[in-house]
Amino acid sequence: MPRQLSRSPPLPHATPTLVLLAILLAAQPALAEAPVSLAAPGATLEDVLAIARRLSPELAARALDTEVARSHADARATEAELIEKVKVAFAQYYQADQAIRTTEDLHRVVHDMARVARDRYAQGRGSQQEVYKAEVEITRLSTEIVRLETRRRSAAARLNALLARPIDAPLARPVKLRSLPSDPALAPEALMQRAQVANPALAGRDAQITAAAAGKQLADKSWYPDVMLKAGAIDRTGNGPNGYLAEIGLRVPLQWGLHDAQQREAAAQVGAAQARRQALELQIQSELGEFLADLAGSRKTGDLIRTQLLPQSQALLRSGVAGYGLGRAELVDVLSAEHDLANLRIELLNAEFDQQRQLAAIERLIGGDL
């Protein structure tokens, strides 16, 4: 008797869980070979962006959801929004850290002034009121440092959350902000051209137009008769000669009114998708213009503070401290100069933060870094 070959049972259809498991298993060697840094991230924006792109659970979920979605536009838009949030959070983290450093510098200056005020009072050359004023300023600066440290912890927690890390995970001290791009790189026409190619939202609108156009083609096709051909062999097994059988069928659409309605609906969907795409393009162009104008303004403000106001204020404070030690300046004038310098340093940090925030928004709109 002929032996019957055993057949393996058919493989079940892959479930989403099995697909995800396969993806994770396939990714293990690559993850194992990736270089691992033992230092805490946070010193530069590049460090935290690398973690954001690799570990964000929001991106992982979106990537799985959009495997069957059109053009993967949702995943790209989610990534662009996440990267913008990370850039802004890092700038906030840097701003708070630098504010603490500048306030600590002023705190040391006022400590020296308070020591001079006590010495002058002990020698009978100054008043006790000056000592009190200096000590009150020391307390004010100490309180400001506490407030800024709270802001820095909040910024660090926000950054860690975006990186899918525990909110109290250690971060390195930020060392610098990104350099701003040159003026030619910020030309509106060039930026809009990049947005046309790489903006995720525009890509999603293009996918909608493509889908609507495909639907219109199907609606147009339903106007024509469908021709069906069928052929096959005939095995009569001794009851007659073998032969072949051929069939031809014709399906004619009779619901003309329904077909016209379907065509009109499909054409309207194409027009609506194109209109939505055009409206989004105009919105992106408007937002680009707004962010570019804001970036130019905050850039000029920062340059003026850095190159003119800060050097003048620093020179005034140094002169006042030296004059007070020699009895040639009043303490109230020196403290006023210290206040002005502190305010200017905070204004410069605010301008630098605005520049980074506006740059991040521009890069989200154009779909990439500058």
C-alpha cells in the first residue's frame, strides 16, 4: 500500500501580538550592539533627542497603529510633535540652570558687599542700616535661588517624562544651546519648499487626495458594463469525449441615478481633500512667517543685551562695588546696579529660550532640523 505522507498542520494567521513579538526579537541584536553611555543624559540637546526617538512609548504605539494606516503620516506627525516638545523642554532646563548660576554669582557679590558694610559699620564709617540692607538682599537672592531650583527640577521632570524615564532620573548639567541657523538658511521660500516635501500633515493630506482620487476612479468605472469570461475543461470519464466549456457574461449597470450620485460624491470628496490640503498649506505658510518674524525679533533683542547692555551694566556694578569699598559710593546705588544686572541676565536667558522655542516650531513645520 502506498505510504501516506504526514502533513504538518497549517500555520495559524499571525496575530498582532505575534507580529510585535517577532519585531522585538528581531530588534534584539541591533539593540545589543548599540553603544551604551553610562553618563546621565542632558548635557546637550543631541543626547536627549536620541533617547526620545528610541524610547518614547507614544512613538512605539503610533508606529504599531500606523502599520496599516495611509502614508504613515500620523506616526511622522507624532514624532515631529515629540521632537519639538523635547527641544523646548531642554531649552527650559538650560534656562533654569543658567539662571541659577547667574544668581549665585550675584549672591557672592552681595555677600562681599555685606562684609564690607559690616566692616565699615565696625569702624564707624558706615551705618547699621546699610548692613541690614545688604543682609536683606542676601536673603532675597537666596529665596530667588530656591525658586529657580524648583523651576529646574520641574524642567528636568518634564524632560525625563518626554524621554520615557522616571521623572527623578538624573540628568547632566546642560552645557550649551544649539547655535541658531544663518539668515540664508531661514529664507521663507526655501523653508516653504522643505515643508512641501517633508511636513507630515501635508503628507497626510496628499494621502487623502490619493485615496479620494482612487474612489473616484472606481465610481467612474462602475458606469461601464462588466464583461466576465470563464473557461474550463470537461472530463466526461467515458460518457463521451472530453471537451472544453467557455462562458461569457455581461453585467450592465441599470441604476443610472445611483451611479450619478456616486460620481458626484466621489468628485466632491476629491475636491474637499484638495481644498483641505490647500488650506493647510496656507496655514503652514502663515505660521512660518509668524515664527520667523518672532525669531528675528528675539534674536535682535538677545544681541543688544549681550553686546551692549550687559557689558555696561557689569562695568557699572564693578565700579559701584569698588567705590563703596573706598567710601565713594552709596550702598543703595550699588544694590540698584546689582538688580539691573540680574534683570538683564534673566532677560537674555528669556530671549535665548524664545529663540530655541521658535526654532523648534519652524523645524516642526518644515519636517526636519535646520
